[in-house]
Amino acid sequence: MSRRDLLRIALFGTAGWMVADRALWAGSDAPVAGRDLETPRLEPKARSVIQIFLWGGMSHIDTWDPKPDAGYDYLGEFKNVIPTNVDGIQLGELFPKLARQADKYSLIRGMTHRNNGHETAAYLMQTGHTPGERLAYPSIGAVFALFKSPTYQGLIPPYVVLTQPQGRFSEEGFLGPKFKPFATGGDPNAPQFEVEGIVSRNITDARQKSRRELLDRMDTLGRTMAGNPQVAASEAAKQQAYELILGRGREVFDLSKEKPELRDRYGRHTFGQDCLAARRLVEAGVPYIVINYPGGWDTHSNHFATMRRQCPQLDQGLAMLLEDLHDRGLLESTIVWCCGEFGRGPKIDWQPPWNGGRNHYGNVFTALVAGGGFKGGRIVGSSDDKAAEVKERLVYPVDLLGSIYALGGIDPRARLPHPMGAEAYVLPSADEGVKSAGILREIM
């Protein structure tokens, strides 16, 4: 970039950088041809993906894989199960709203990778690749941004995180910083959702407009060289930045445009309003949206108190998101998937200092998937009577991610552009020693 372009971008702050990145996203690093491996040929149905990442690892036995006969050492305070609107599917007692939406989602109760480290398990769940390899692979969100950017025309970046980045690893991997997610910051449940670089209570609309007018008056060179292609491109970037700050881009994050009654149904808490913001981003055509659950689920201690506080919020926000997407005709083209990097130990740790907590557990856990080609009202796999091991239908991270890629129209065999020319692919294959039980055809 020229010094002039850098000065222009500096005037617009984060929004200017986002627009500049959009130009780079659209014009470079196209994926190259994939390997000649067998892969399912599915009709791409998903235009957007919402990933709800329950970082820290939500307990499966207390929530979506209950075992009411397991005994006190496994159940603790949560002994009850509730029926759903699908015969044969039961949930833990803290999810009455999701129980009424069970026909819209499927539960994968055979998830496994046997990795109990936060960082390494998160890397597995977000990339499908084994941690510790010579390459740092990009997350699924960055891969979606790479593949969808050439045809994506929206003002909002193609990979958005509500509200803070995951932090367990660099999501963009070797693809580089232009595929890093745009983390909104702020709190959508606040009176004003202060989105980084777009909405700020410290700079009013009037002040933004006066800045724009001052810049236009000072830009004599721009007017003189209006026919120059580089100047014209810079002017187009400036107009896009203004649209992001003051126009249609900003409106996407303005939750005050929603009816108060609907906001109440999502829940007047951060997670509920995150879900509402995610639906608005889907309407804007954003390909990949992540909600990093505020507060997390790392419940070594205070487990039952945390579950009683957070599960009702998760139940309310997620159930309303599925209902709202369905009612607006968006669920068929939007994948929603929800899980953590692992589950929690099915046997309660009563010893100090945990005093009734649950520890990391990657042997078996549950993921929820809905929309975008995933069928509802189904169960994939099962755990044993203590929710301690997979009983049938092992499902590995590569199987889940491969299914999402396939429904999103991304070939899991495609080669990724590595800056040094290294051979790297969207997902590893069986000949690389990856454990896989295959695409989730039973719910697709």
C-alpha cells in the first residue's frame, strides 16, 4: 500500500482496515485443487454457519445426554430428565425450551477424541487436525472465510466472533492475519452495543459526519486525480468504510431495531442477545459467525451453581435462535452447531479443592447440530450407562467438521494456500492416520 492509502485507512480506524482486508480477501489466495480421494457428493445447502462454542467444556451428563439411573456419584444435584417433542429423546431438567424444539436439531452423543487439554482439544474441534503437527492449521471459520470471500459481497467481514476471540489458539493459522475473525467486543445486552471500530458512545454520528465533511474539503488531490484507478479504488474503500460506520453495516449490529418482545424472548442477558445478533448477521449474509459463550464452562469447582445459572440462559437463547431462524425461513440455509472442546467427567470429584466439580473429559461428549441440511429429531451414537465411554457410533471431530464443510459447499479434500508452499488440506485423510467414522449421513 502507498503512504496515501495508509493515511486514508488510518482516518477510519478499524472499519478502514476491515474494508481494506475485504479487498484482499476478494482478490487473492484462492484455494487450489484437492486430492483425488473419495468424498460424499452432497448438495450444498448452507449459506451461513453459526457456531456456539461452549469453551471450557459443558457437562454432557447434566445436559444433553442424561443418565437418570447412574447414581448420586454421577448425578449429584441433577437427577431428573424431561421429555421432548420427539418421542424417545430426553434432556436434562434445565432445558425445557430446547425440549420443545427437538424436532429442529439432532444430538451427536458419540463425540470423542480422548484429549483432555483445553488448547489441544479446542484445536482439534476447530480444525480437525492433530495438535502438535508441523503446521498450525486455520479454524473452520477461517476456512469458510477463505472459500466464501470471492463471492461474498457483504459489508461485514465474512468471519465474525461475538464478542471475544476464543483465545485457545490462533484461529487464522497459517492463512495469516487477513483471515483472523473480526471480534466485535462490547456487550449486545448493553443499552448500546459498542462494536469495535463501528459503534462507539465516544464518537457520535454527527461527529463522524463532520469528520467526513472535513476530509472531503481537504482532499484536493483526490478531486484532481479522480480518474486515477488507484485513487478511485481508495475512494471506493472510503465509501465502504462510511457504509460500515454510518450506513447499512452499522444497522446490522443495532439490536434496538428489533421488537422489545422478541429481545425478551431471546433473553435479556449477553448470550441471548449474542444469539439475536447472530441471526441478524445471517440475514446480512455473513458466512461464518461464532458465539463464544460468555463466562465459559470450566466447572472444576462450583459446578452445580454454574450449571443452574448458565444452562437456563443457554436453553433460552439457543431455543429461540432455532425457532426464529425457522420462522423466518432461514434455518434451511443456516447451520447451527453447539458444543465445547470436550465434555466434563461423568463421575463427580467430591475431593478438595473441587468439592463437587467435574473435570475435563474428551472420551465422550455431545454436540448439537441443526439446519443447513442437517435433519432434526435424531440421535447419532450413544454413551454407556454412566456417560463414560462411547457405546455405539464413534464420531470424531473430522467427521463433524467434514459434514459441515460438505453442506457448506466446501470440499474437505481441497488444498489450502500455505505461504511457503507446504502441502496442506482442509481436513486430514485416513492415509494420514486420522481416526474417522465418516460423514454423518444419518442426519444429512
